[in-house]
Amino acid sequence: MVTLLVLLIFSGFFLLYNTSKKAELHRNFFLECWAQDHLQASKIIGIFILLGSLAICTSYFGTRSGIFGFFVILMTVASSVVILAPLRYIKAWTLSSLSLISILLELIWK
């Protein structure tokens, strides 16, 4: 469940990051191209994904710990995206393989 929360927060922030006019943006895969072509829609979808993940986080961990956990995950994901995206380290296959390994490990130890 935590892995899916991290992926939701990552996708919401990544959509909002790709609408920025100050960031050095690339057009490597489909999500980046779509977000840069549809600015208004990607901002709305990104905000709704972040609000939905906040709601899931508060229902999973409780109100106060969920809000705190959401902001900790958001700060971690945001700093990673801002640092790694201009260097082109975020690729679809890397993200999917890390997500799959994390989901498997979460299911094994749960």
C-alpha cells in the first residue's frame, strides 16, 4: 500500500513538474509529452492525484500521521524529481522495475 501511495504522489508531482516553465524539461516518454502539450489538464489531474493520495494516506495511517506521512513522502519524491529529472535518470523501465520490486518486497514482508 505504501508503494502505491509513493507511486501516486510521484505521478501527481511529476505531472505538475512537467507543467513548469522554469524547469529544464525533456520529452523522453509519453507522460512527459502529454503533460507538456496539455498544461491545464495535467495541472488539474496532478492536483487531484495529490489530493486523492492525501485522502488515501490519511485513511491508511490516520489523520495526523497520514498528513505527516504524506508530506514526508511528497518532500522526498519532489526533491528526487527535481534533482534527477534534468539528469535524465528517471526512465519508465527504471521506475517500473523499482516499483515491481518494492511491491513484491512489501507483499513478502507483510
